[in-house]
Amino acid sequence: MSDQSPSRPLSPHIQIYRWTLTMMLSILHRATGVALYAGSALLAWWLMAAASGPEAYALVRDISGSWIGRLVLFGYSWALFHHMFGGVRHFIWDTGRGFDLKHVEIIARATAIAPLLLTGLAWVLGYMYLGVWS
């Protein structure tokens, strides 16, 4: 044996890969999973405040009603929809369907667009329900 490394190709570095929609969606699926843990802690805080009394609930309501609180809630709702559609995409693949390039691209685009639309729709309907937008 010699100390020379074998003359075989090395794995390409990440910088030469072409980013694809499915790569980005896979990374976002993991990131939204982590974000949902934090959002679930906020949900638990809201429930504990509601059970603790009017003062605690008023604090949570004031914080979540501020512009930064609403931005966090908007992000949480988007993460929830995105993670759900990522799970549906993987469920379709688990059935052995949708692996041809045409369907991979269609499913990926739907997974990217549908959460944005549903998040916007949920917030519009929520504001309409509250009477903010009549």
C-alpha cells in the first residue's frame, strides 16, 4: 500500500450544485418543523394565560396584537400550511407516485404556492370574521 490517495473522483462541493425548487422545499420543510415547535410554545403560553385570568390573558393579547406579534403569528400560520403541504408531498411519494420529473415539478410548485395562498386566505377570513375588514 502506498500513502497516495486513490485516483477517483471526489464528491462535488455544494457550491457547484444547481439549486432546485425541491431542494429549497426540503430545507424549508425542516425549518418550518423547527418553527412549529416554537409556535407551539406560544400556543401553550396563550392557553395558560387564558386559564390564568384576565390580567395574564390581556398581556398575551396585547403582545400578539402588536405588529411584531401579528408578524410572528402570520409566520406561524404560513409555517403550519407549508409544513402540512410538505408532508402531503412526501405522502404522495411514499405511495410510489409522482416521481417522474413532470409530476415532481407540478407537486413542488403546488407545495410552494398553496401555503402562501391559504395563509393569505386564512388571515383575510380571520380579519373579516373579527369585523376589521367588512
